Amino acid sequence: MPAIEIEAYRVGVSRRSTDDFTRFLFLEPDPAYRGPGESGVRIFFEPQPSEVGRSAAGFLVVTLVPEYFGDMYHILQTEKPVYFSWGFDDSGEQIVWCDLSTTEEPIGEGFTDMSGI
């Protein structure tokens, strides 16, 4: 299972006549990371995505339903370190699953992340 430690992120809301997405998260990997997605992860949220994602020009491009946005954004805002993980199909081009998660965390930490202090 490949994983990228996220160094920084960008969040936004957009509307264009050519796109169905309205929200996005752009994840920037740790600069030392080399491999699929070394240019970053682009997550777009749209009502009925036709695929989970794919690898394209050094990026991992993922499309998820809007219901995932709030939870993913909350993890990015409140946890550290955060990792993006994924799995490819047999061709190695289509992403068939992905997640955003932390490593093992102490319980009872509350809403303020004290692990980096």
C-alpha cells in the first residue's frame, strides 16, 4: 500500500461551466517523497464521479463525492502527520481506492492536536 506524507494543502471552492466539481483539496507531498504522486494529489469533489482516480503527469488525480469533503478537510486541519494512501488496478494507472489518515494517535487528545508540541 503506497502512502504519501502530506506536507501542506490547499482548499478551495470553484464553479466553472465546464466542470461538475465545486470543492477541491490539493495535497502537497513531503519534498523528499519520490514515486507516484510526487507532484501532488488533486482531489475534486463532484456529485457522480465516474472513477476513483488515476495517475497523470506526476499527479494523483482523484474524484470523490461531496460527502467526503468535510471529513477530509477536518483531518487536514486538525491532525499531523497525515497520509494519503491508494491502490492501483492491475494496469497501474487507475486508482481503485484511496484514503486520508493519520498514524497511531494518543486517545483523548481533544480537538487541539498536541502531538507536535
